[in-house]
Amino acid sequence: MLKHALSAAPETEASNGDELRDAAFASLEGHAGTEAAQALTEAVNELVLNQLAHTEFFGEPRANRKKLKPAIAAFLADLLSAEGKWVYRSLKKDSFTGPGVGARAFIALQQAMRELGFVDHYGGVVSQWVQFDESGPALANRRWAARYRPTNKLIALAGEHGISLDNALDHFDYGLPKQPLQKRAASTWDGGRKVQGRRLKFEHTDLSLKLEADVRELNEFLAKQTFGGGCIHRGYVRIFQNGDAADFNWDQGGRLYSQPADKNYQQQSGESRLDMTINGSPVVEIDLRASYLTIFYAWHGLQLDREQDPYVIPGLGEEARAVVKLWVAATFGSTGPLHKWPTVILEDYEEEHGHPLDTNRYPPVQLGELIIKHHPLLRQWGQPLKDGRVRTWADLMFDESRVVVAAMQGLMRDGVPSLAVHDSLIVPEQHERQGAMALMAAFGGQFRVNQVPVSPSLKINSRQGKRLFVP
């Protein structure tokens, strides 16, 4: 029998595996934004300097002392804003790319803070499959980056300066993302969990410089707006996937991700987002309805019927709509029409709906046959298009991201702020029509059928309810 286990080199009592796996990334991009944060940074800096006084870190005293204080502020920002959860950071030197905190300063700092009792630490967490019987070889290990969490000692010291885990982001500012364009390797799977690909270094090209400039322009425009009602947004990072593929050309993935990565408006429920305000105005959220399906049809030179709900299938009816939508989404995440419900899909369904998916009532193969009968084009998913290339979810995501970014740029030119939620836009309610028309224009600008712009179906979500947009 094989059993999944977690081994580690802890300095504190063992923490459960889910907590360690769900650790937030320590970006080390924060800085002290208030007098209280500056005072806390100074206090920790003095203690760390004493701790490092006799280490090799001070081989070049002036240079290294100058680098230490910004590193302390950045680490404090990540530790305290994670609300008591673990954060992770690789200690490999090649993981410290671009400007900001360097490997030498951070490696010395984290060691000193561990010795001072300011952080709990799990060094090099290892996820592995352990074998308990004699049949077959044991599976390979996978080493994770080190995990850190603030101790009560550090939390108490922060409290003396009026800083808590709840208000840390009021005192530490991340500013706009310094590197708003990211290239990542293909995702992997670990114990049934999808693991984001590692961040890759890259040399800029004319294309990547243009893409980065577009994100910077959006970030600078939105930084001048006022967001309220629980909206947390400190700029976007546009992340491209499959960067380790031989034919990568900044055309895989490409969604805009709000920062901070683990605490922003994109993490809120759709209902909660409607409590947000932009420049004091209530908001509406405009969804691209059946976005991937509409794009897939457009790839084949077809316009998806806008008059019918694509997820209401004859023989299944309205009650099966959510399951049909799930099957289509899972198919687009696979290499062909779905033949087996993935465990992670079943878990997500149960969490969202409060009950398990009835797989006996909706076996994926038979369900798929009914869906494909209604949408015969789906049988071609995973097959080469006319250009001979097989497209994947990353291509769908890229084309969707191009539509969203283009719509935001068009609105920005007219002075209208908008926020992205992958396949939707949030705009002030008085700009509802303008936002919807911007999405339609951006979609039609990307896709045409017989020289006619493809027209997506849009859904308006507001505090008054949900409705389809009528141009």
C-alpha cells in the first residue's frame, strides 16, 4: 500500500500538511509605508545587526548594512500580511531575479530571525510517497521551498508599534509590481494538486517589452483611482504559462493577476465584489458568458448562438446546467472530451454546491455524448486546426486575456477605470453600457467569421440581480 506523507526538518511543533502546502509566496517587494512600520523595521534591524555582527555577511560592512534594512521591511511585510499563515521563499540564488532583495541579504536575514525566535521555520519541506508493502518501487520525492511564519514574539513586537496581523497592509506598502510580466514553466501535479510552474528568467524581446509596457500603463492609471468596499488591489502581474515550451512566444496564458497575490479582490466571491466601489461609485461586473466555448467556435469560423444558453442541453434541461458547464470546462482543461471526472473537479463541485456530484446520474462519457450531440464541434477538441497546431487551455486563456486587456485599454483611453476578473470586467455602474460595448468591440477585434466580428454574449451582475446585456 502507498500512502502520501509529509516529511520535513522542523524547528517547531509539526504543522499539518495542508497548511504548509497552502503557504503564500513571499515576494519581498514590500516596504515600510508608515512611521509605525519604519519604527518596527528599525527595531528589528538593530536586533538583526547584533545577531549578524560576527558572521561572514559583514565582509563588506557598508554595502551589506545598506541592503539589510530594506530586506527586513520586505520580509516583515510578507510575514505579517499573511494573517498568521505560512509563507514560502526559495533560498536558491537564481530565484532572486531583478531589482530588490538579493539572495545574500535574505539568506543571512532569515537565519538571524530564526535565531532570534521571530519566525517559525520549516526547512526544505519534502512531499513524498511512502511504500508500506513490497510491490513496486517507491515514488520520487519533491522538495519544496522553505516555509516561514511569524512567532508570537514577533507579533508582540509588532503590536508594540500598533501593527497587527489584521492591519499590516495599512502599514506596509507593496507599491506597483516591479516586474509586471512573468514567464512561468508548465504546471505540474503533486498528489492530485496542481502546482504552478516555476518562474523563469527571460531576455526581453520587442514583444515582451510591449506587453510589459501595456501592464505598467494600466497599473499607473488604476493607481490614481480610489477603490473601496473591501477592494484590495495593488497593481497587476500578467503571467504567461508554458514558458519552457520550445515554441513559446508570449502566447500561452497571459491573465492579469491582482496583487497581493493571496489577498485581493479577485479572491472574493462574486457577491462580495458587488460591495466594492470605484471612485465612490457602486459597481457592476460584466461577464463574458461561455467565453472559452465562444472562442473555440470562433477558431473554427463559427459564431456561437447568442440567443440560447449553451449549457442547457436537450434531454438534460436547466437542472443539469451546472454539471454541463463543469464538463465543458473540464474538457477544455484536458487533451480531449472528458471520459473521467477528475478528483479535484469533484472536490471543487462539492465545496461550491454543498453536496457531491451525482456521478451515477451524470457519468462523464454518457453526459459527454449528449453535450457533443448538441455541440458537435467539441468532438474536435484536442485535434489540429487548419494550421496544423493543436491548441490547449493555455491558448484559450491567452485569447481571452487579449480581449480583456484590450477592453481595459479602450476604457482607460476614455478615462474609465475597470478591474479584471479573468473572464469579466468590473466597472462603475454608470459606465455599464460603455464597459459592455468595450468588451464586445475587443472580442470582435480579435475574432471574425466571414469578415463579421464575432459577438459574445454578456451577463451583467449587479446588486439588483443578474441579466443578459442587450446591445
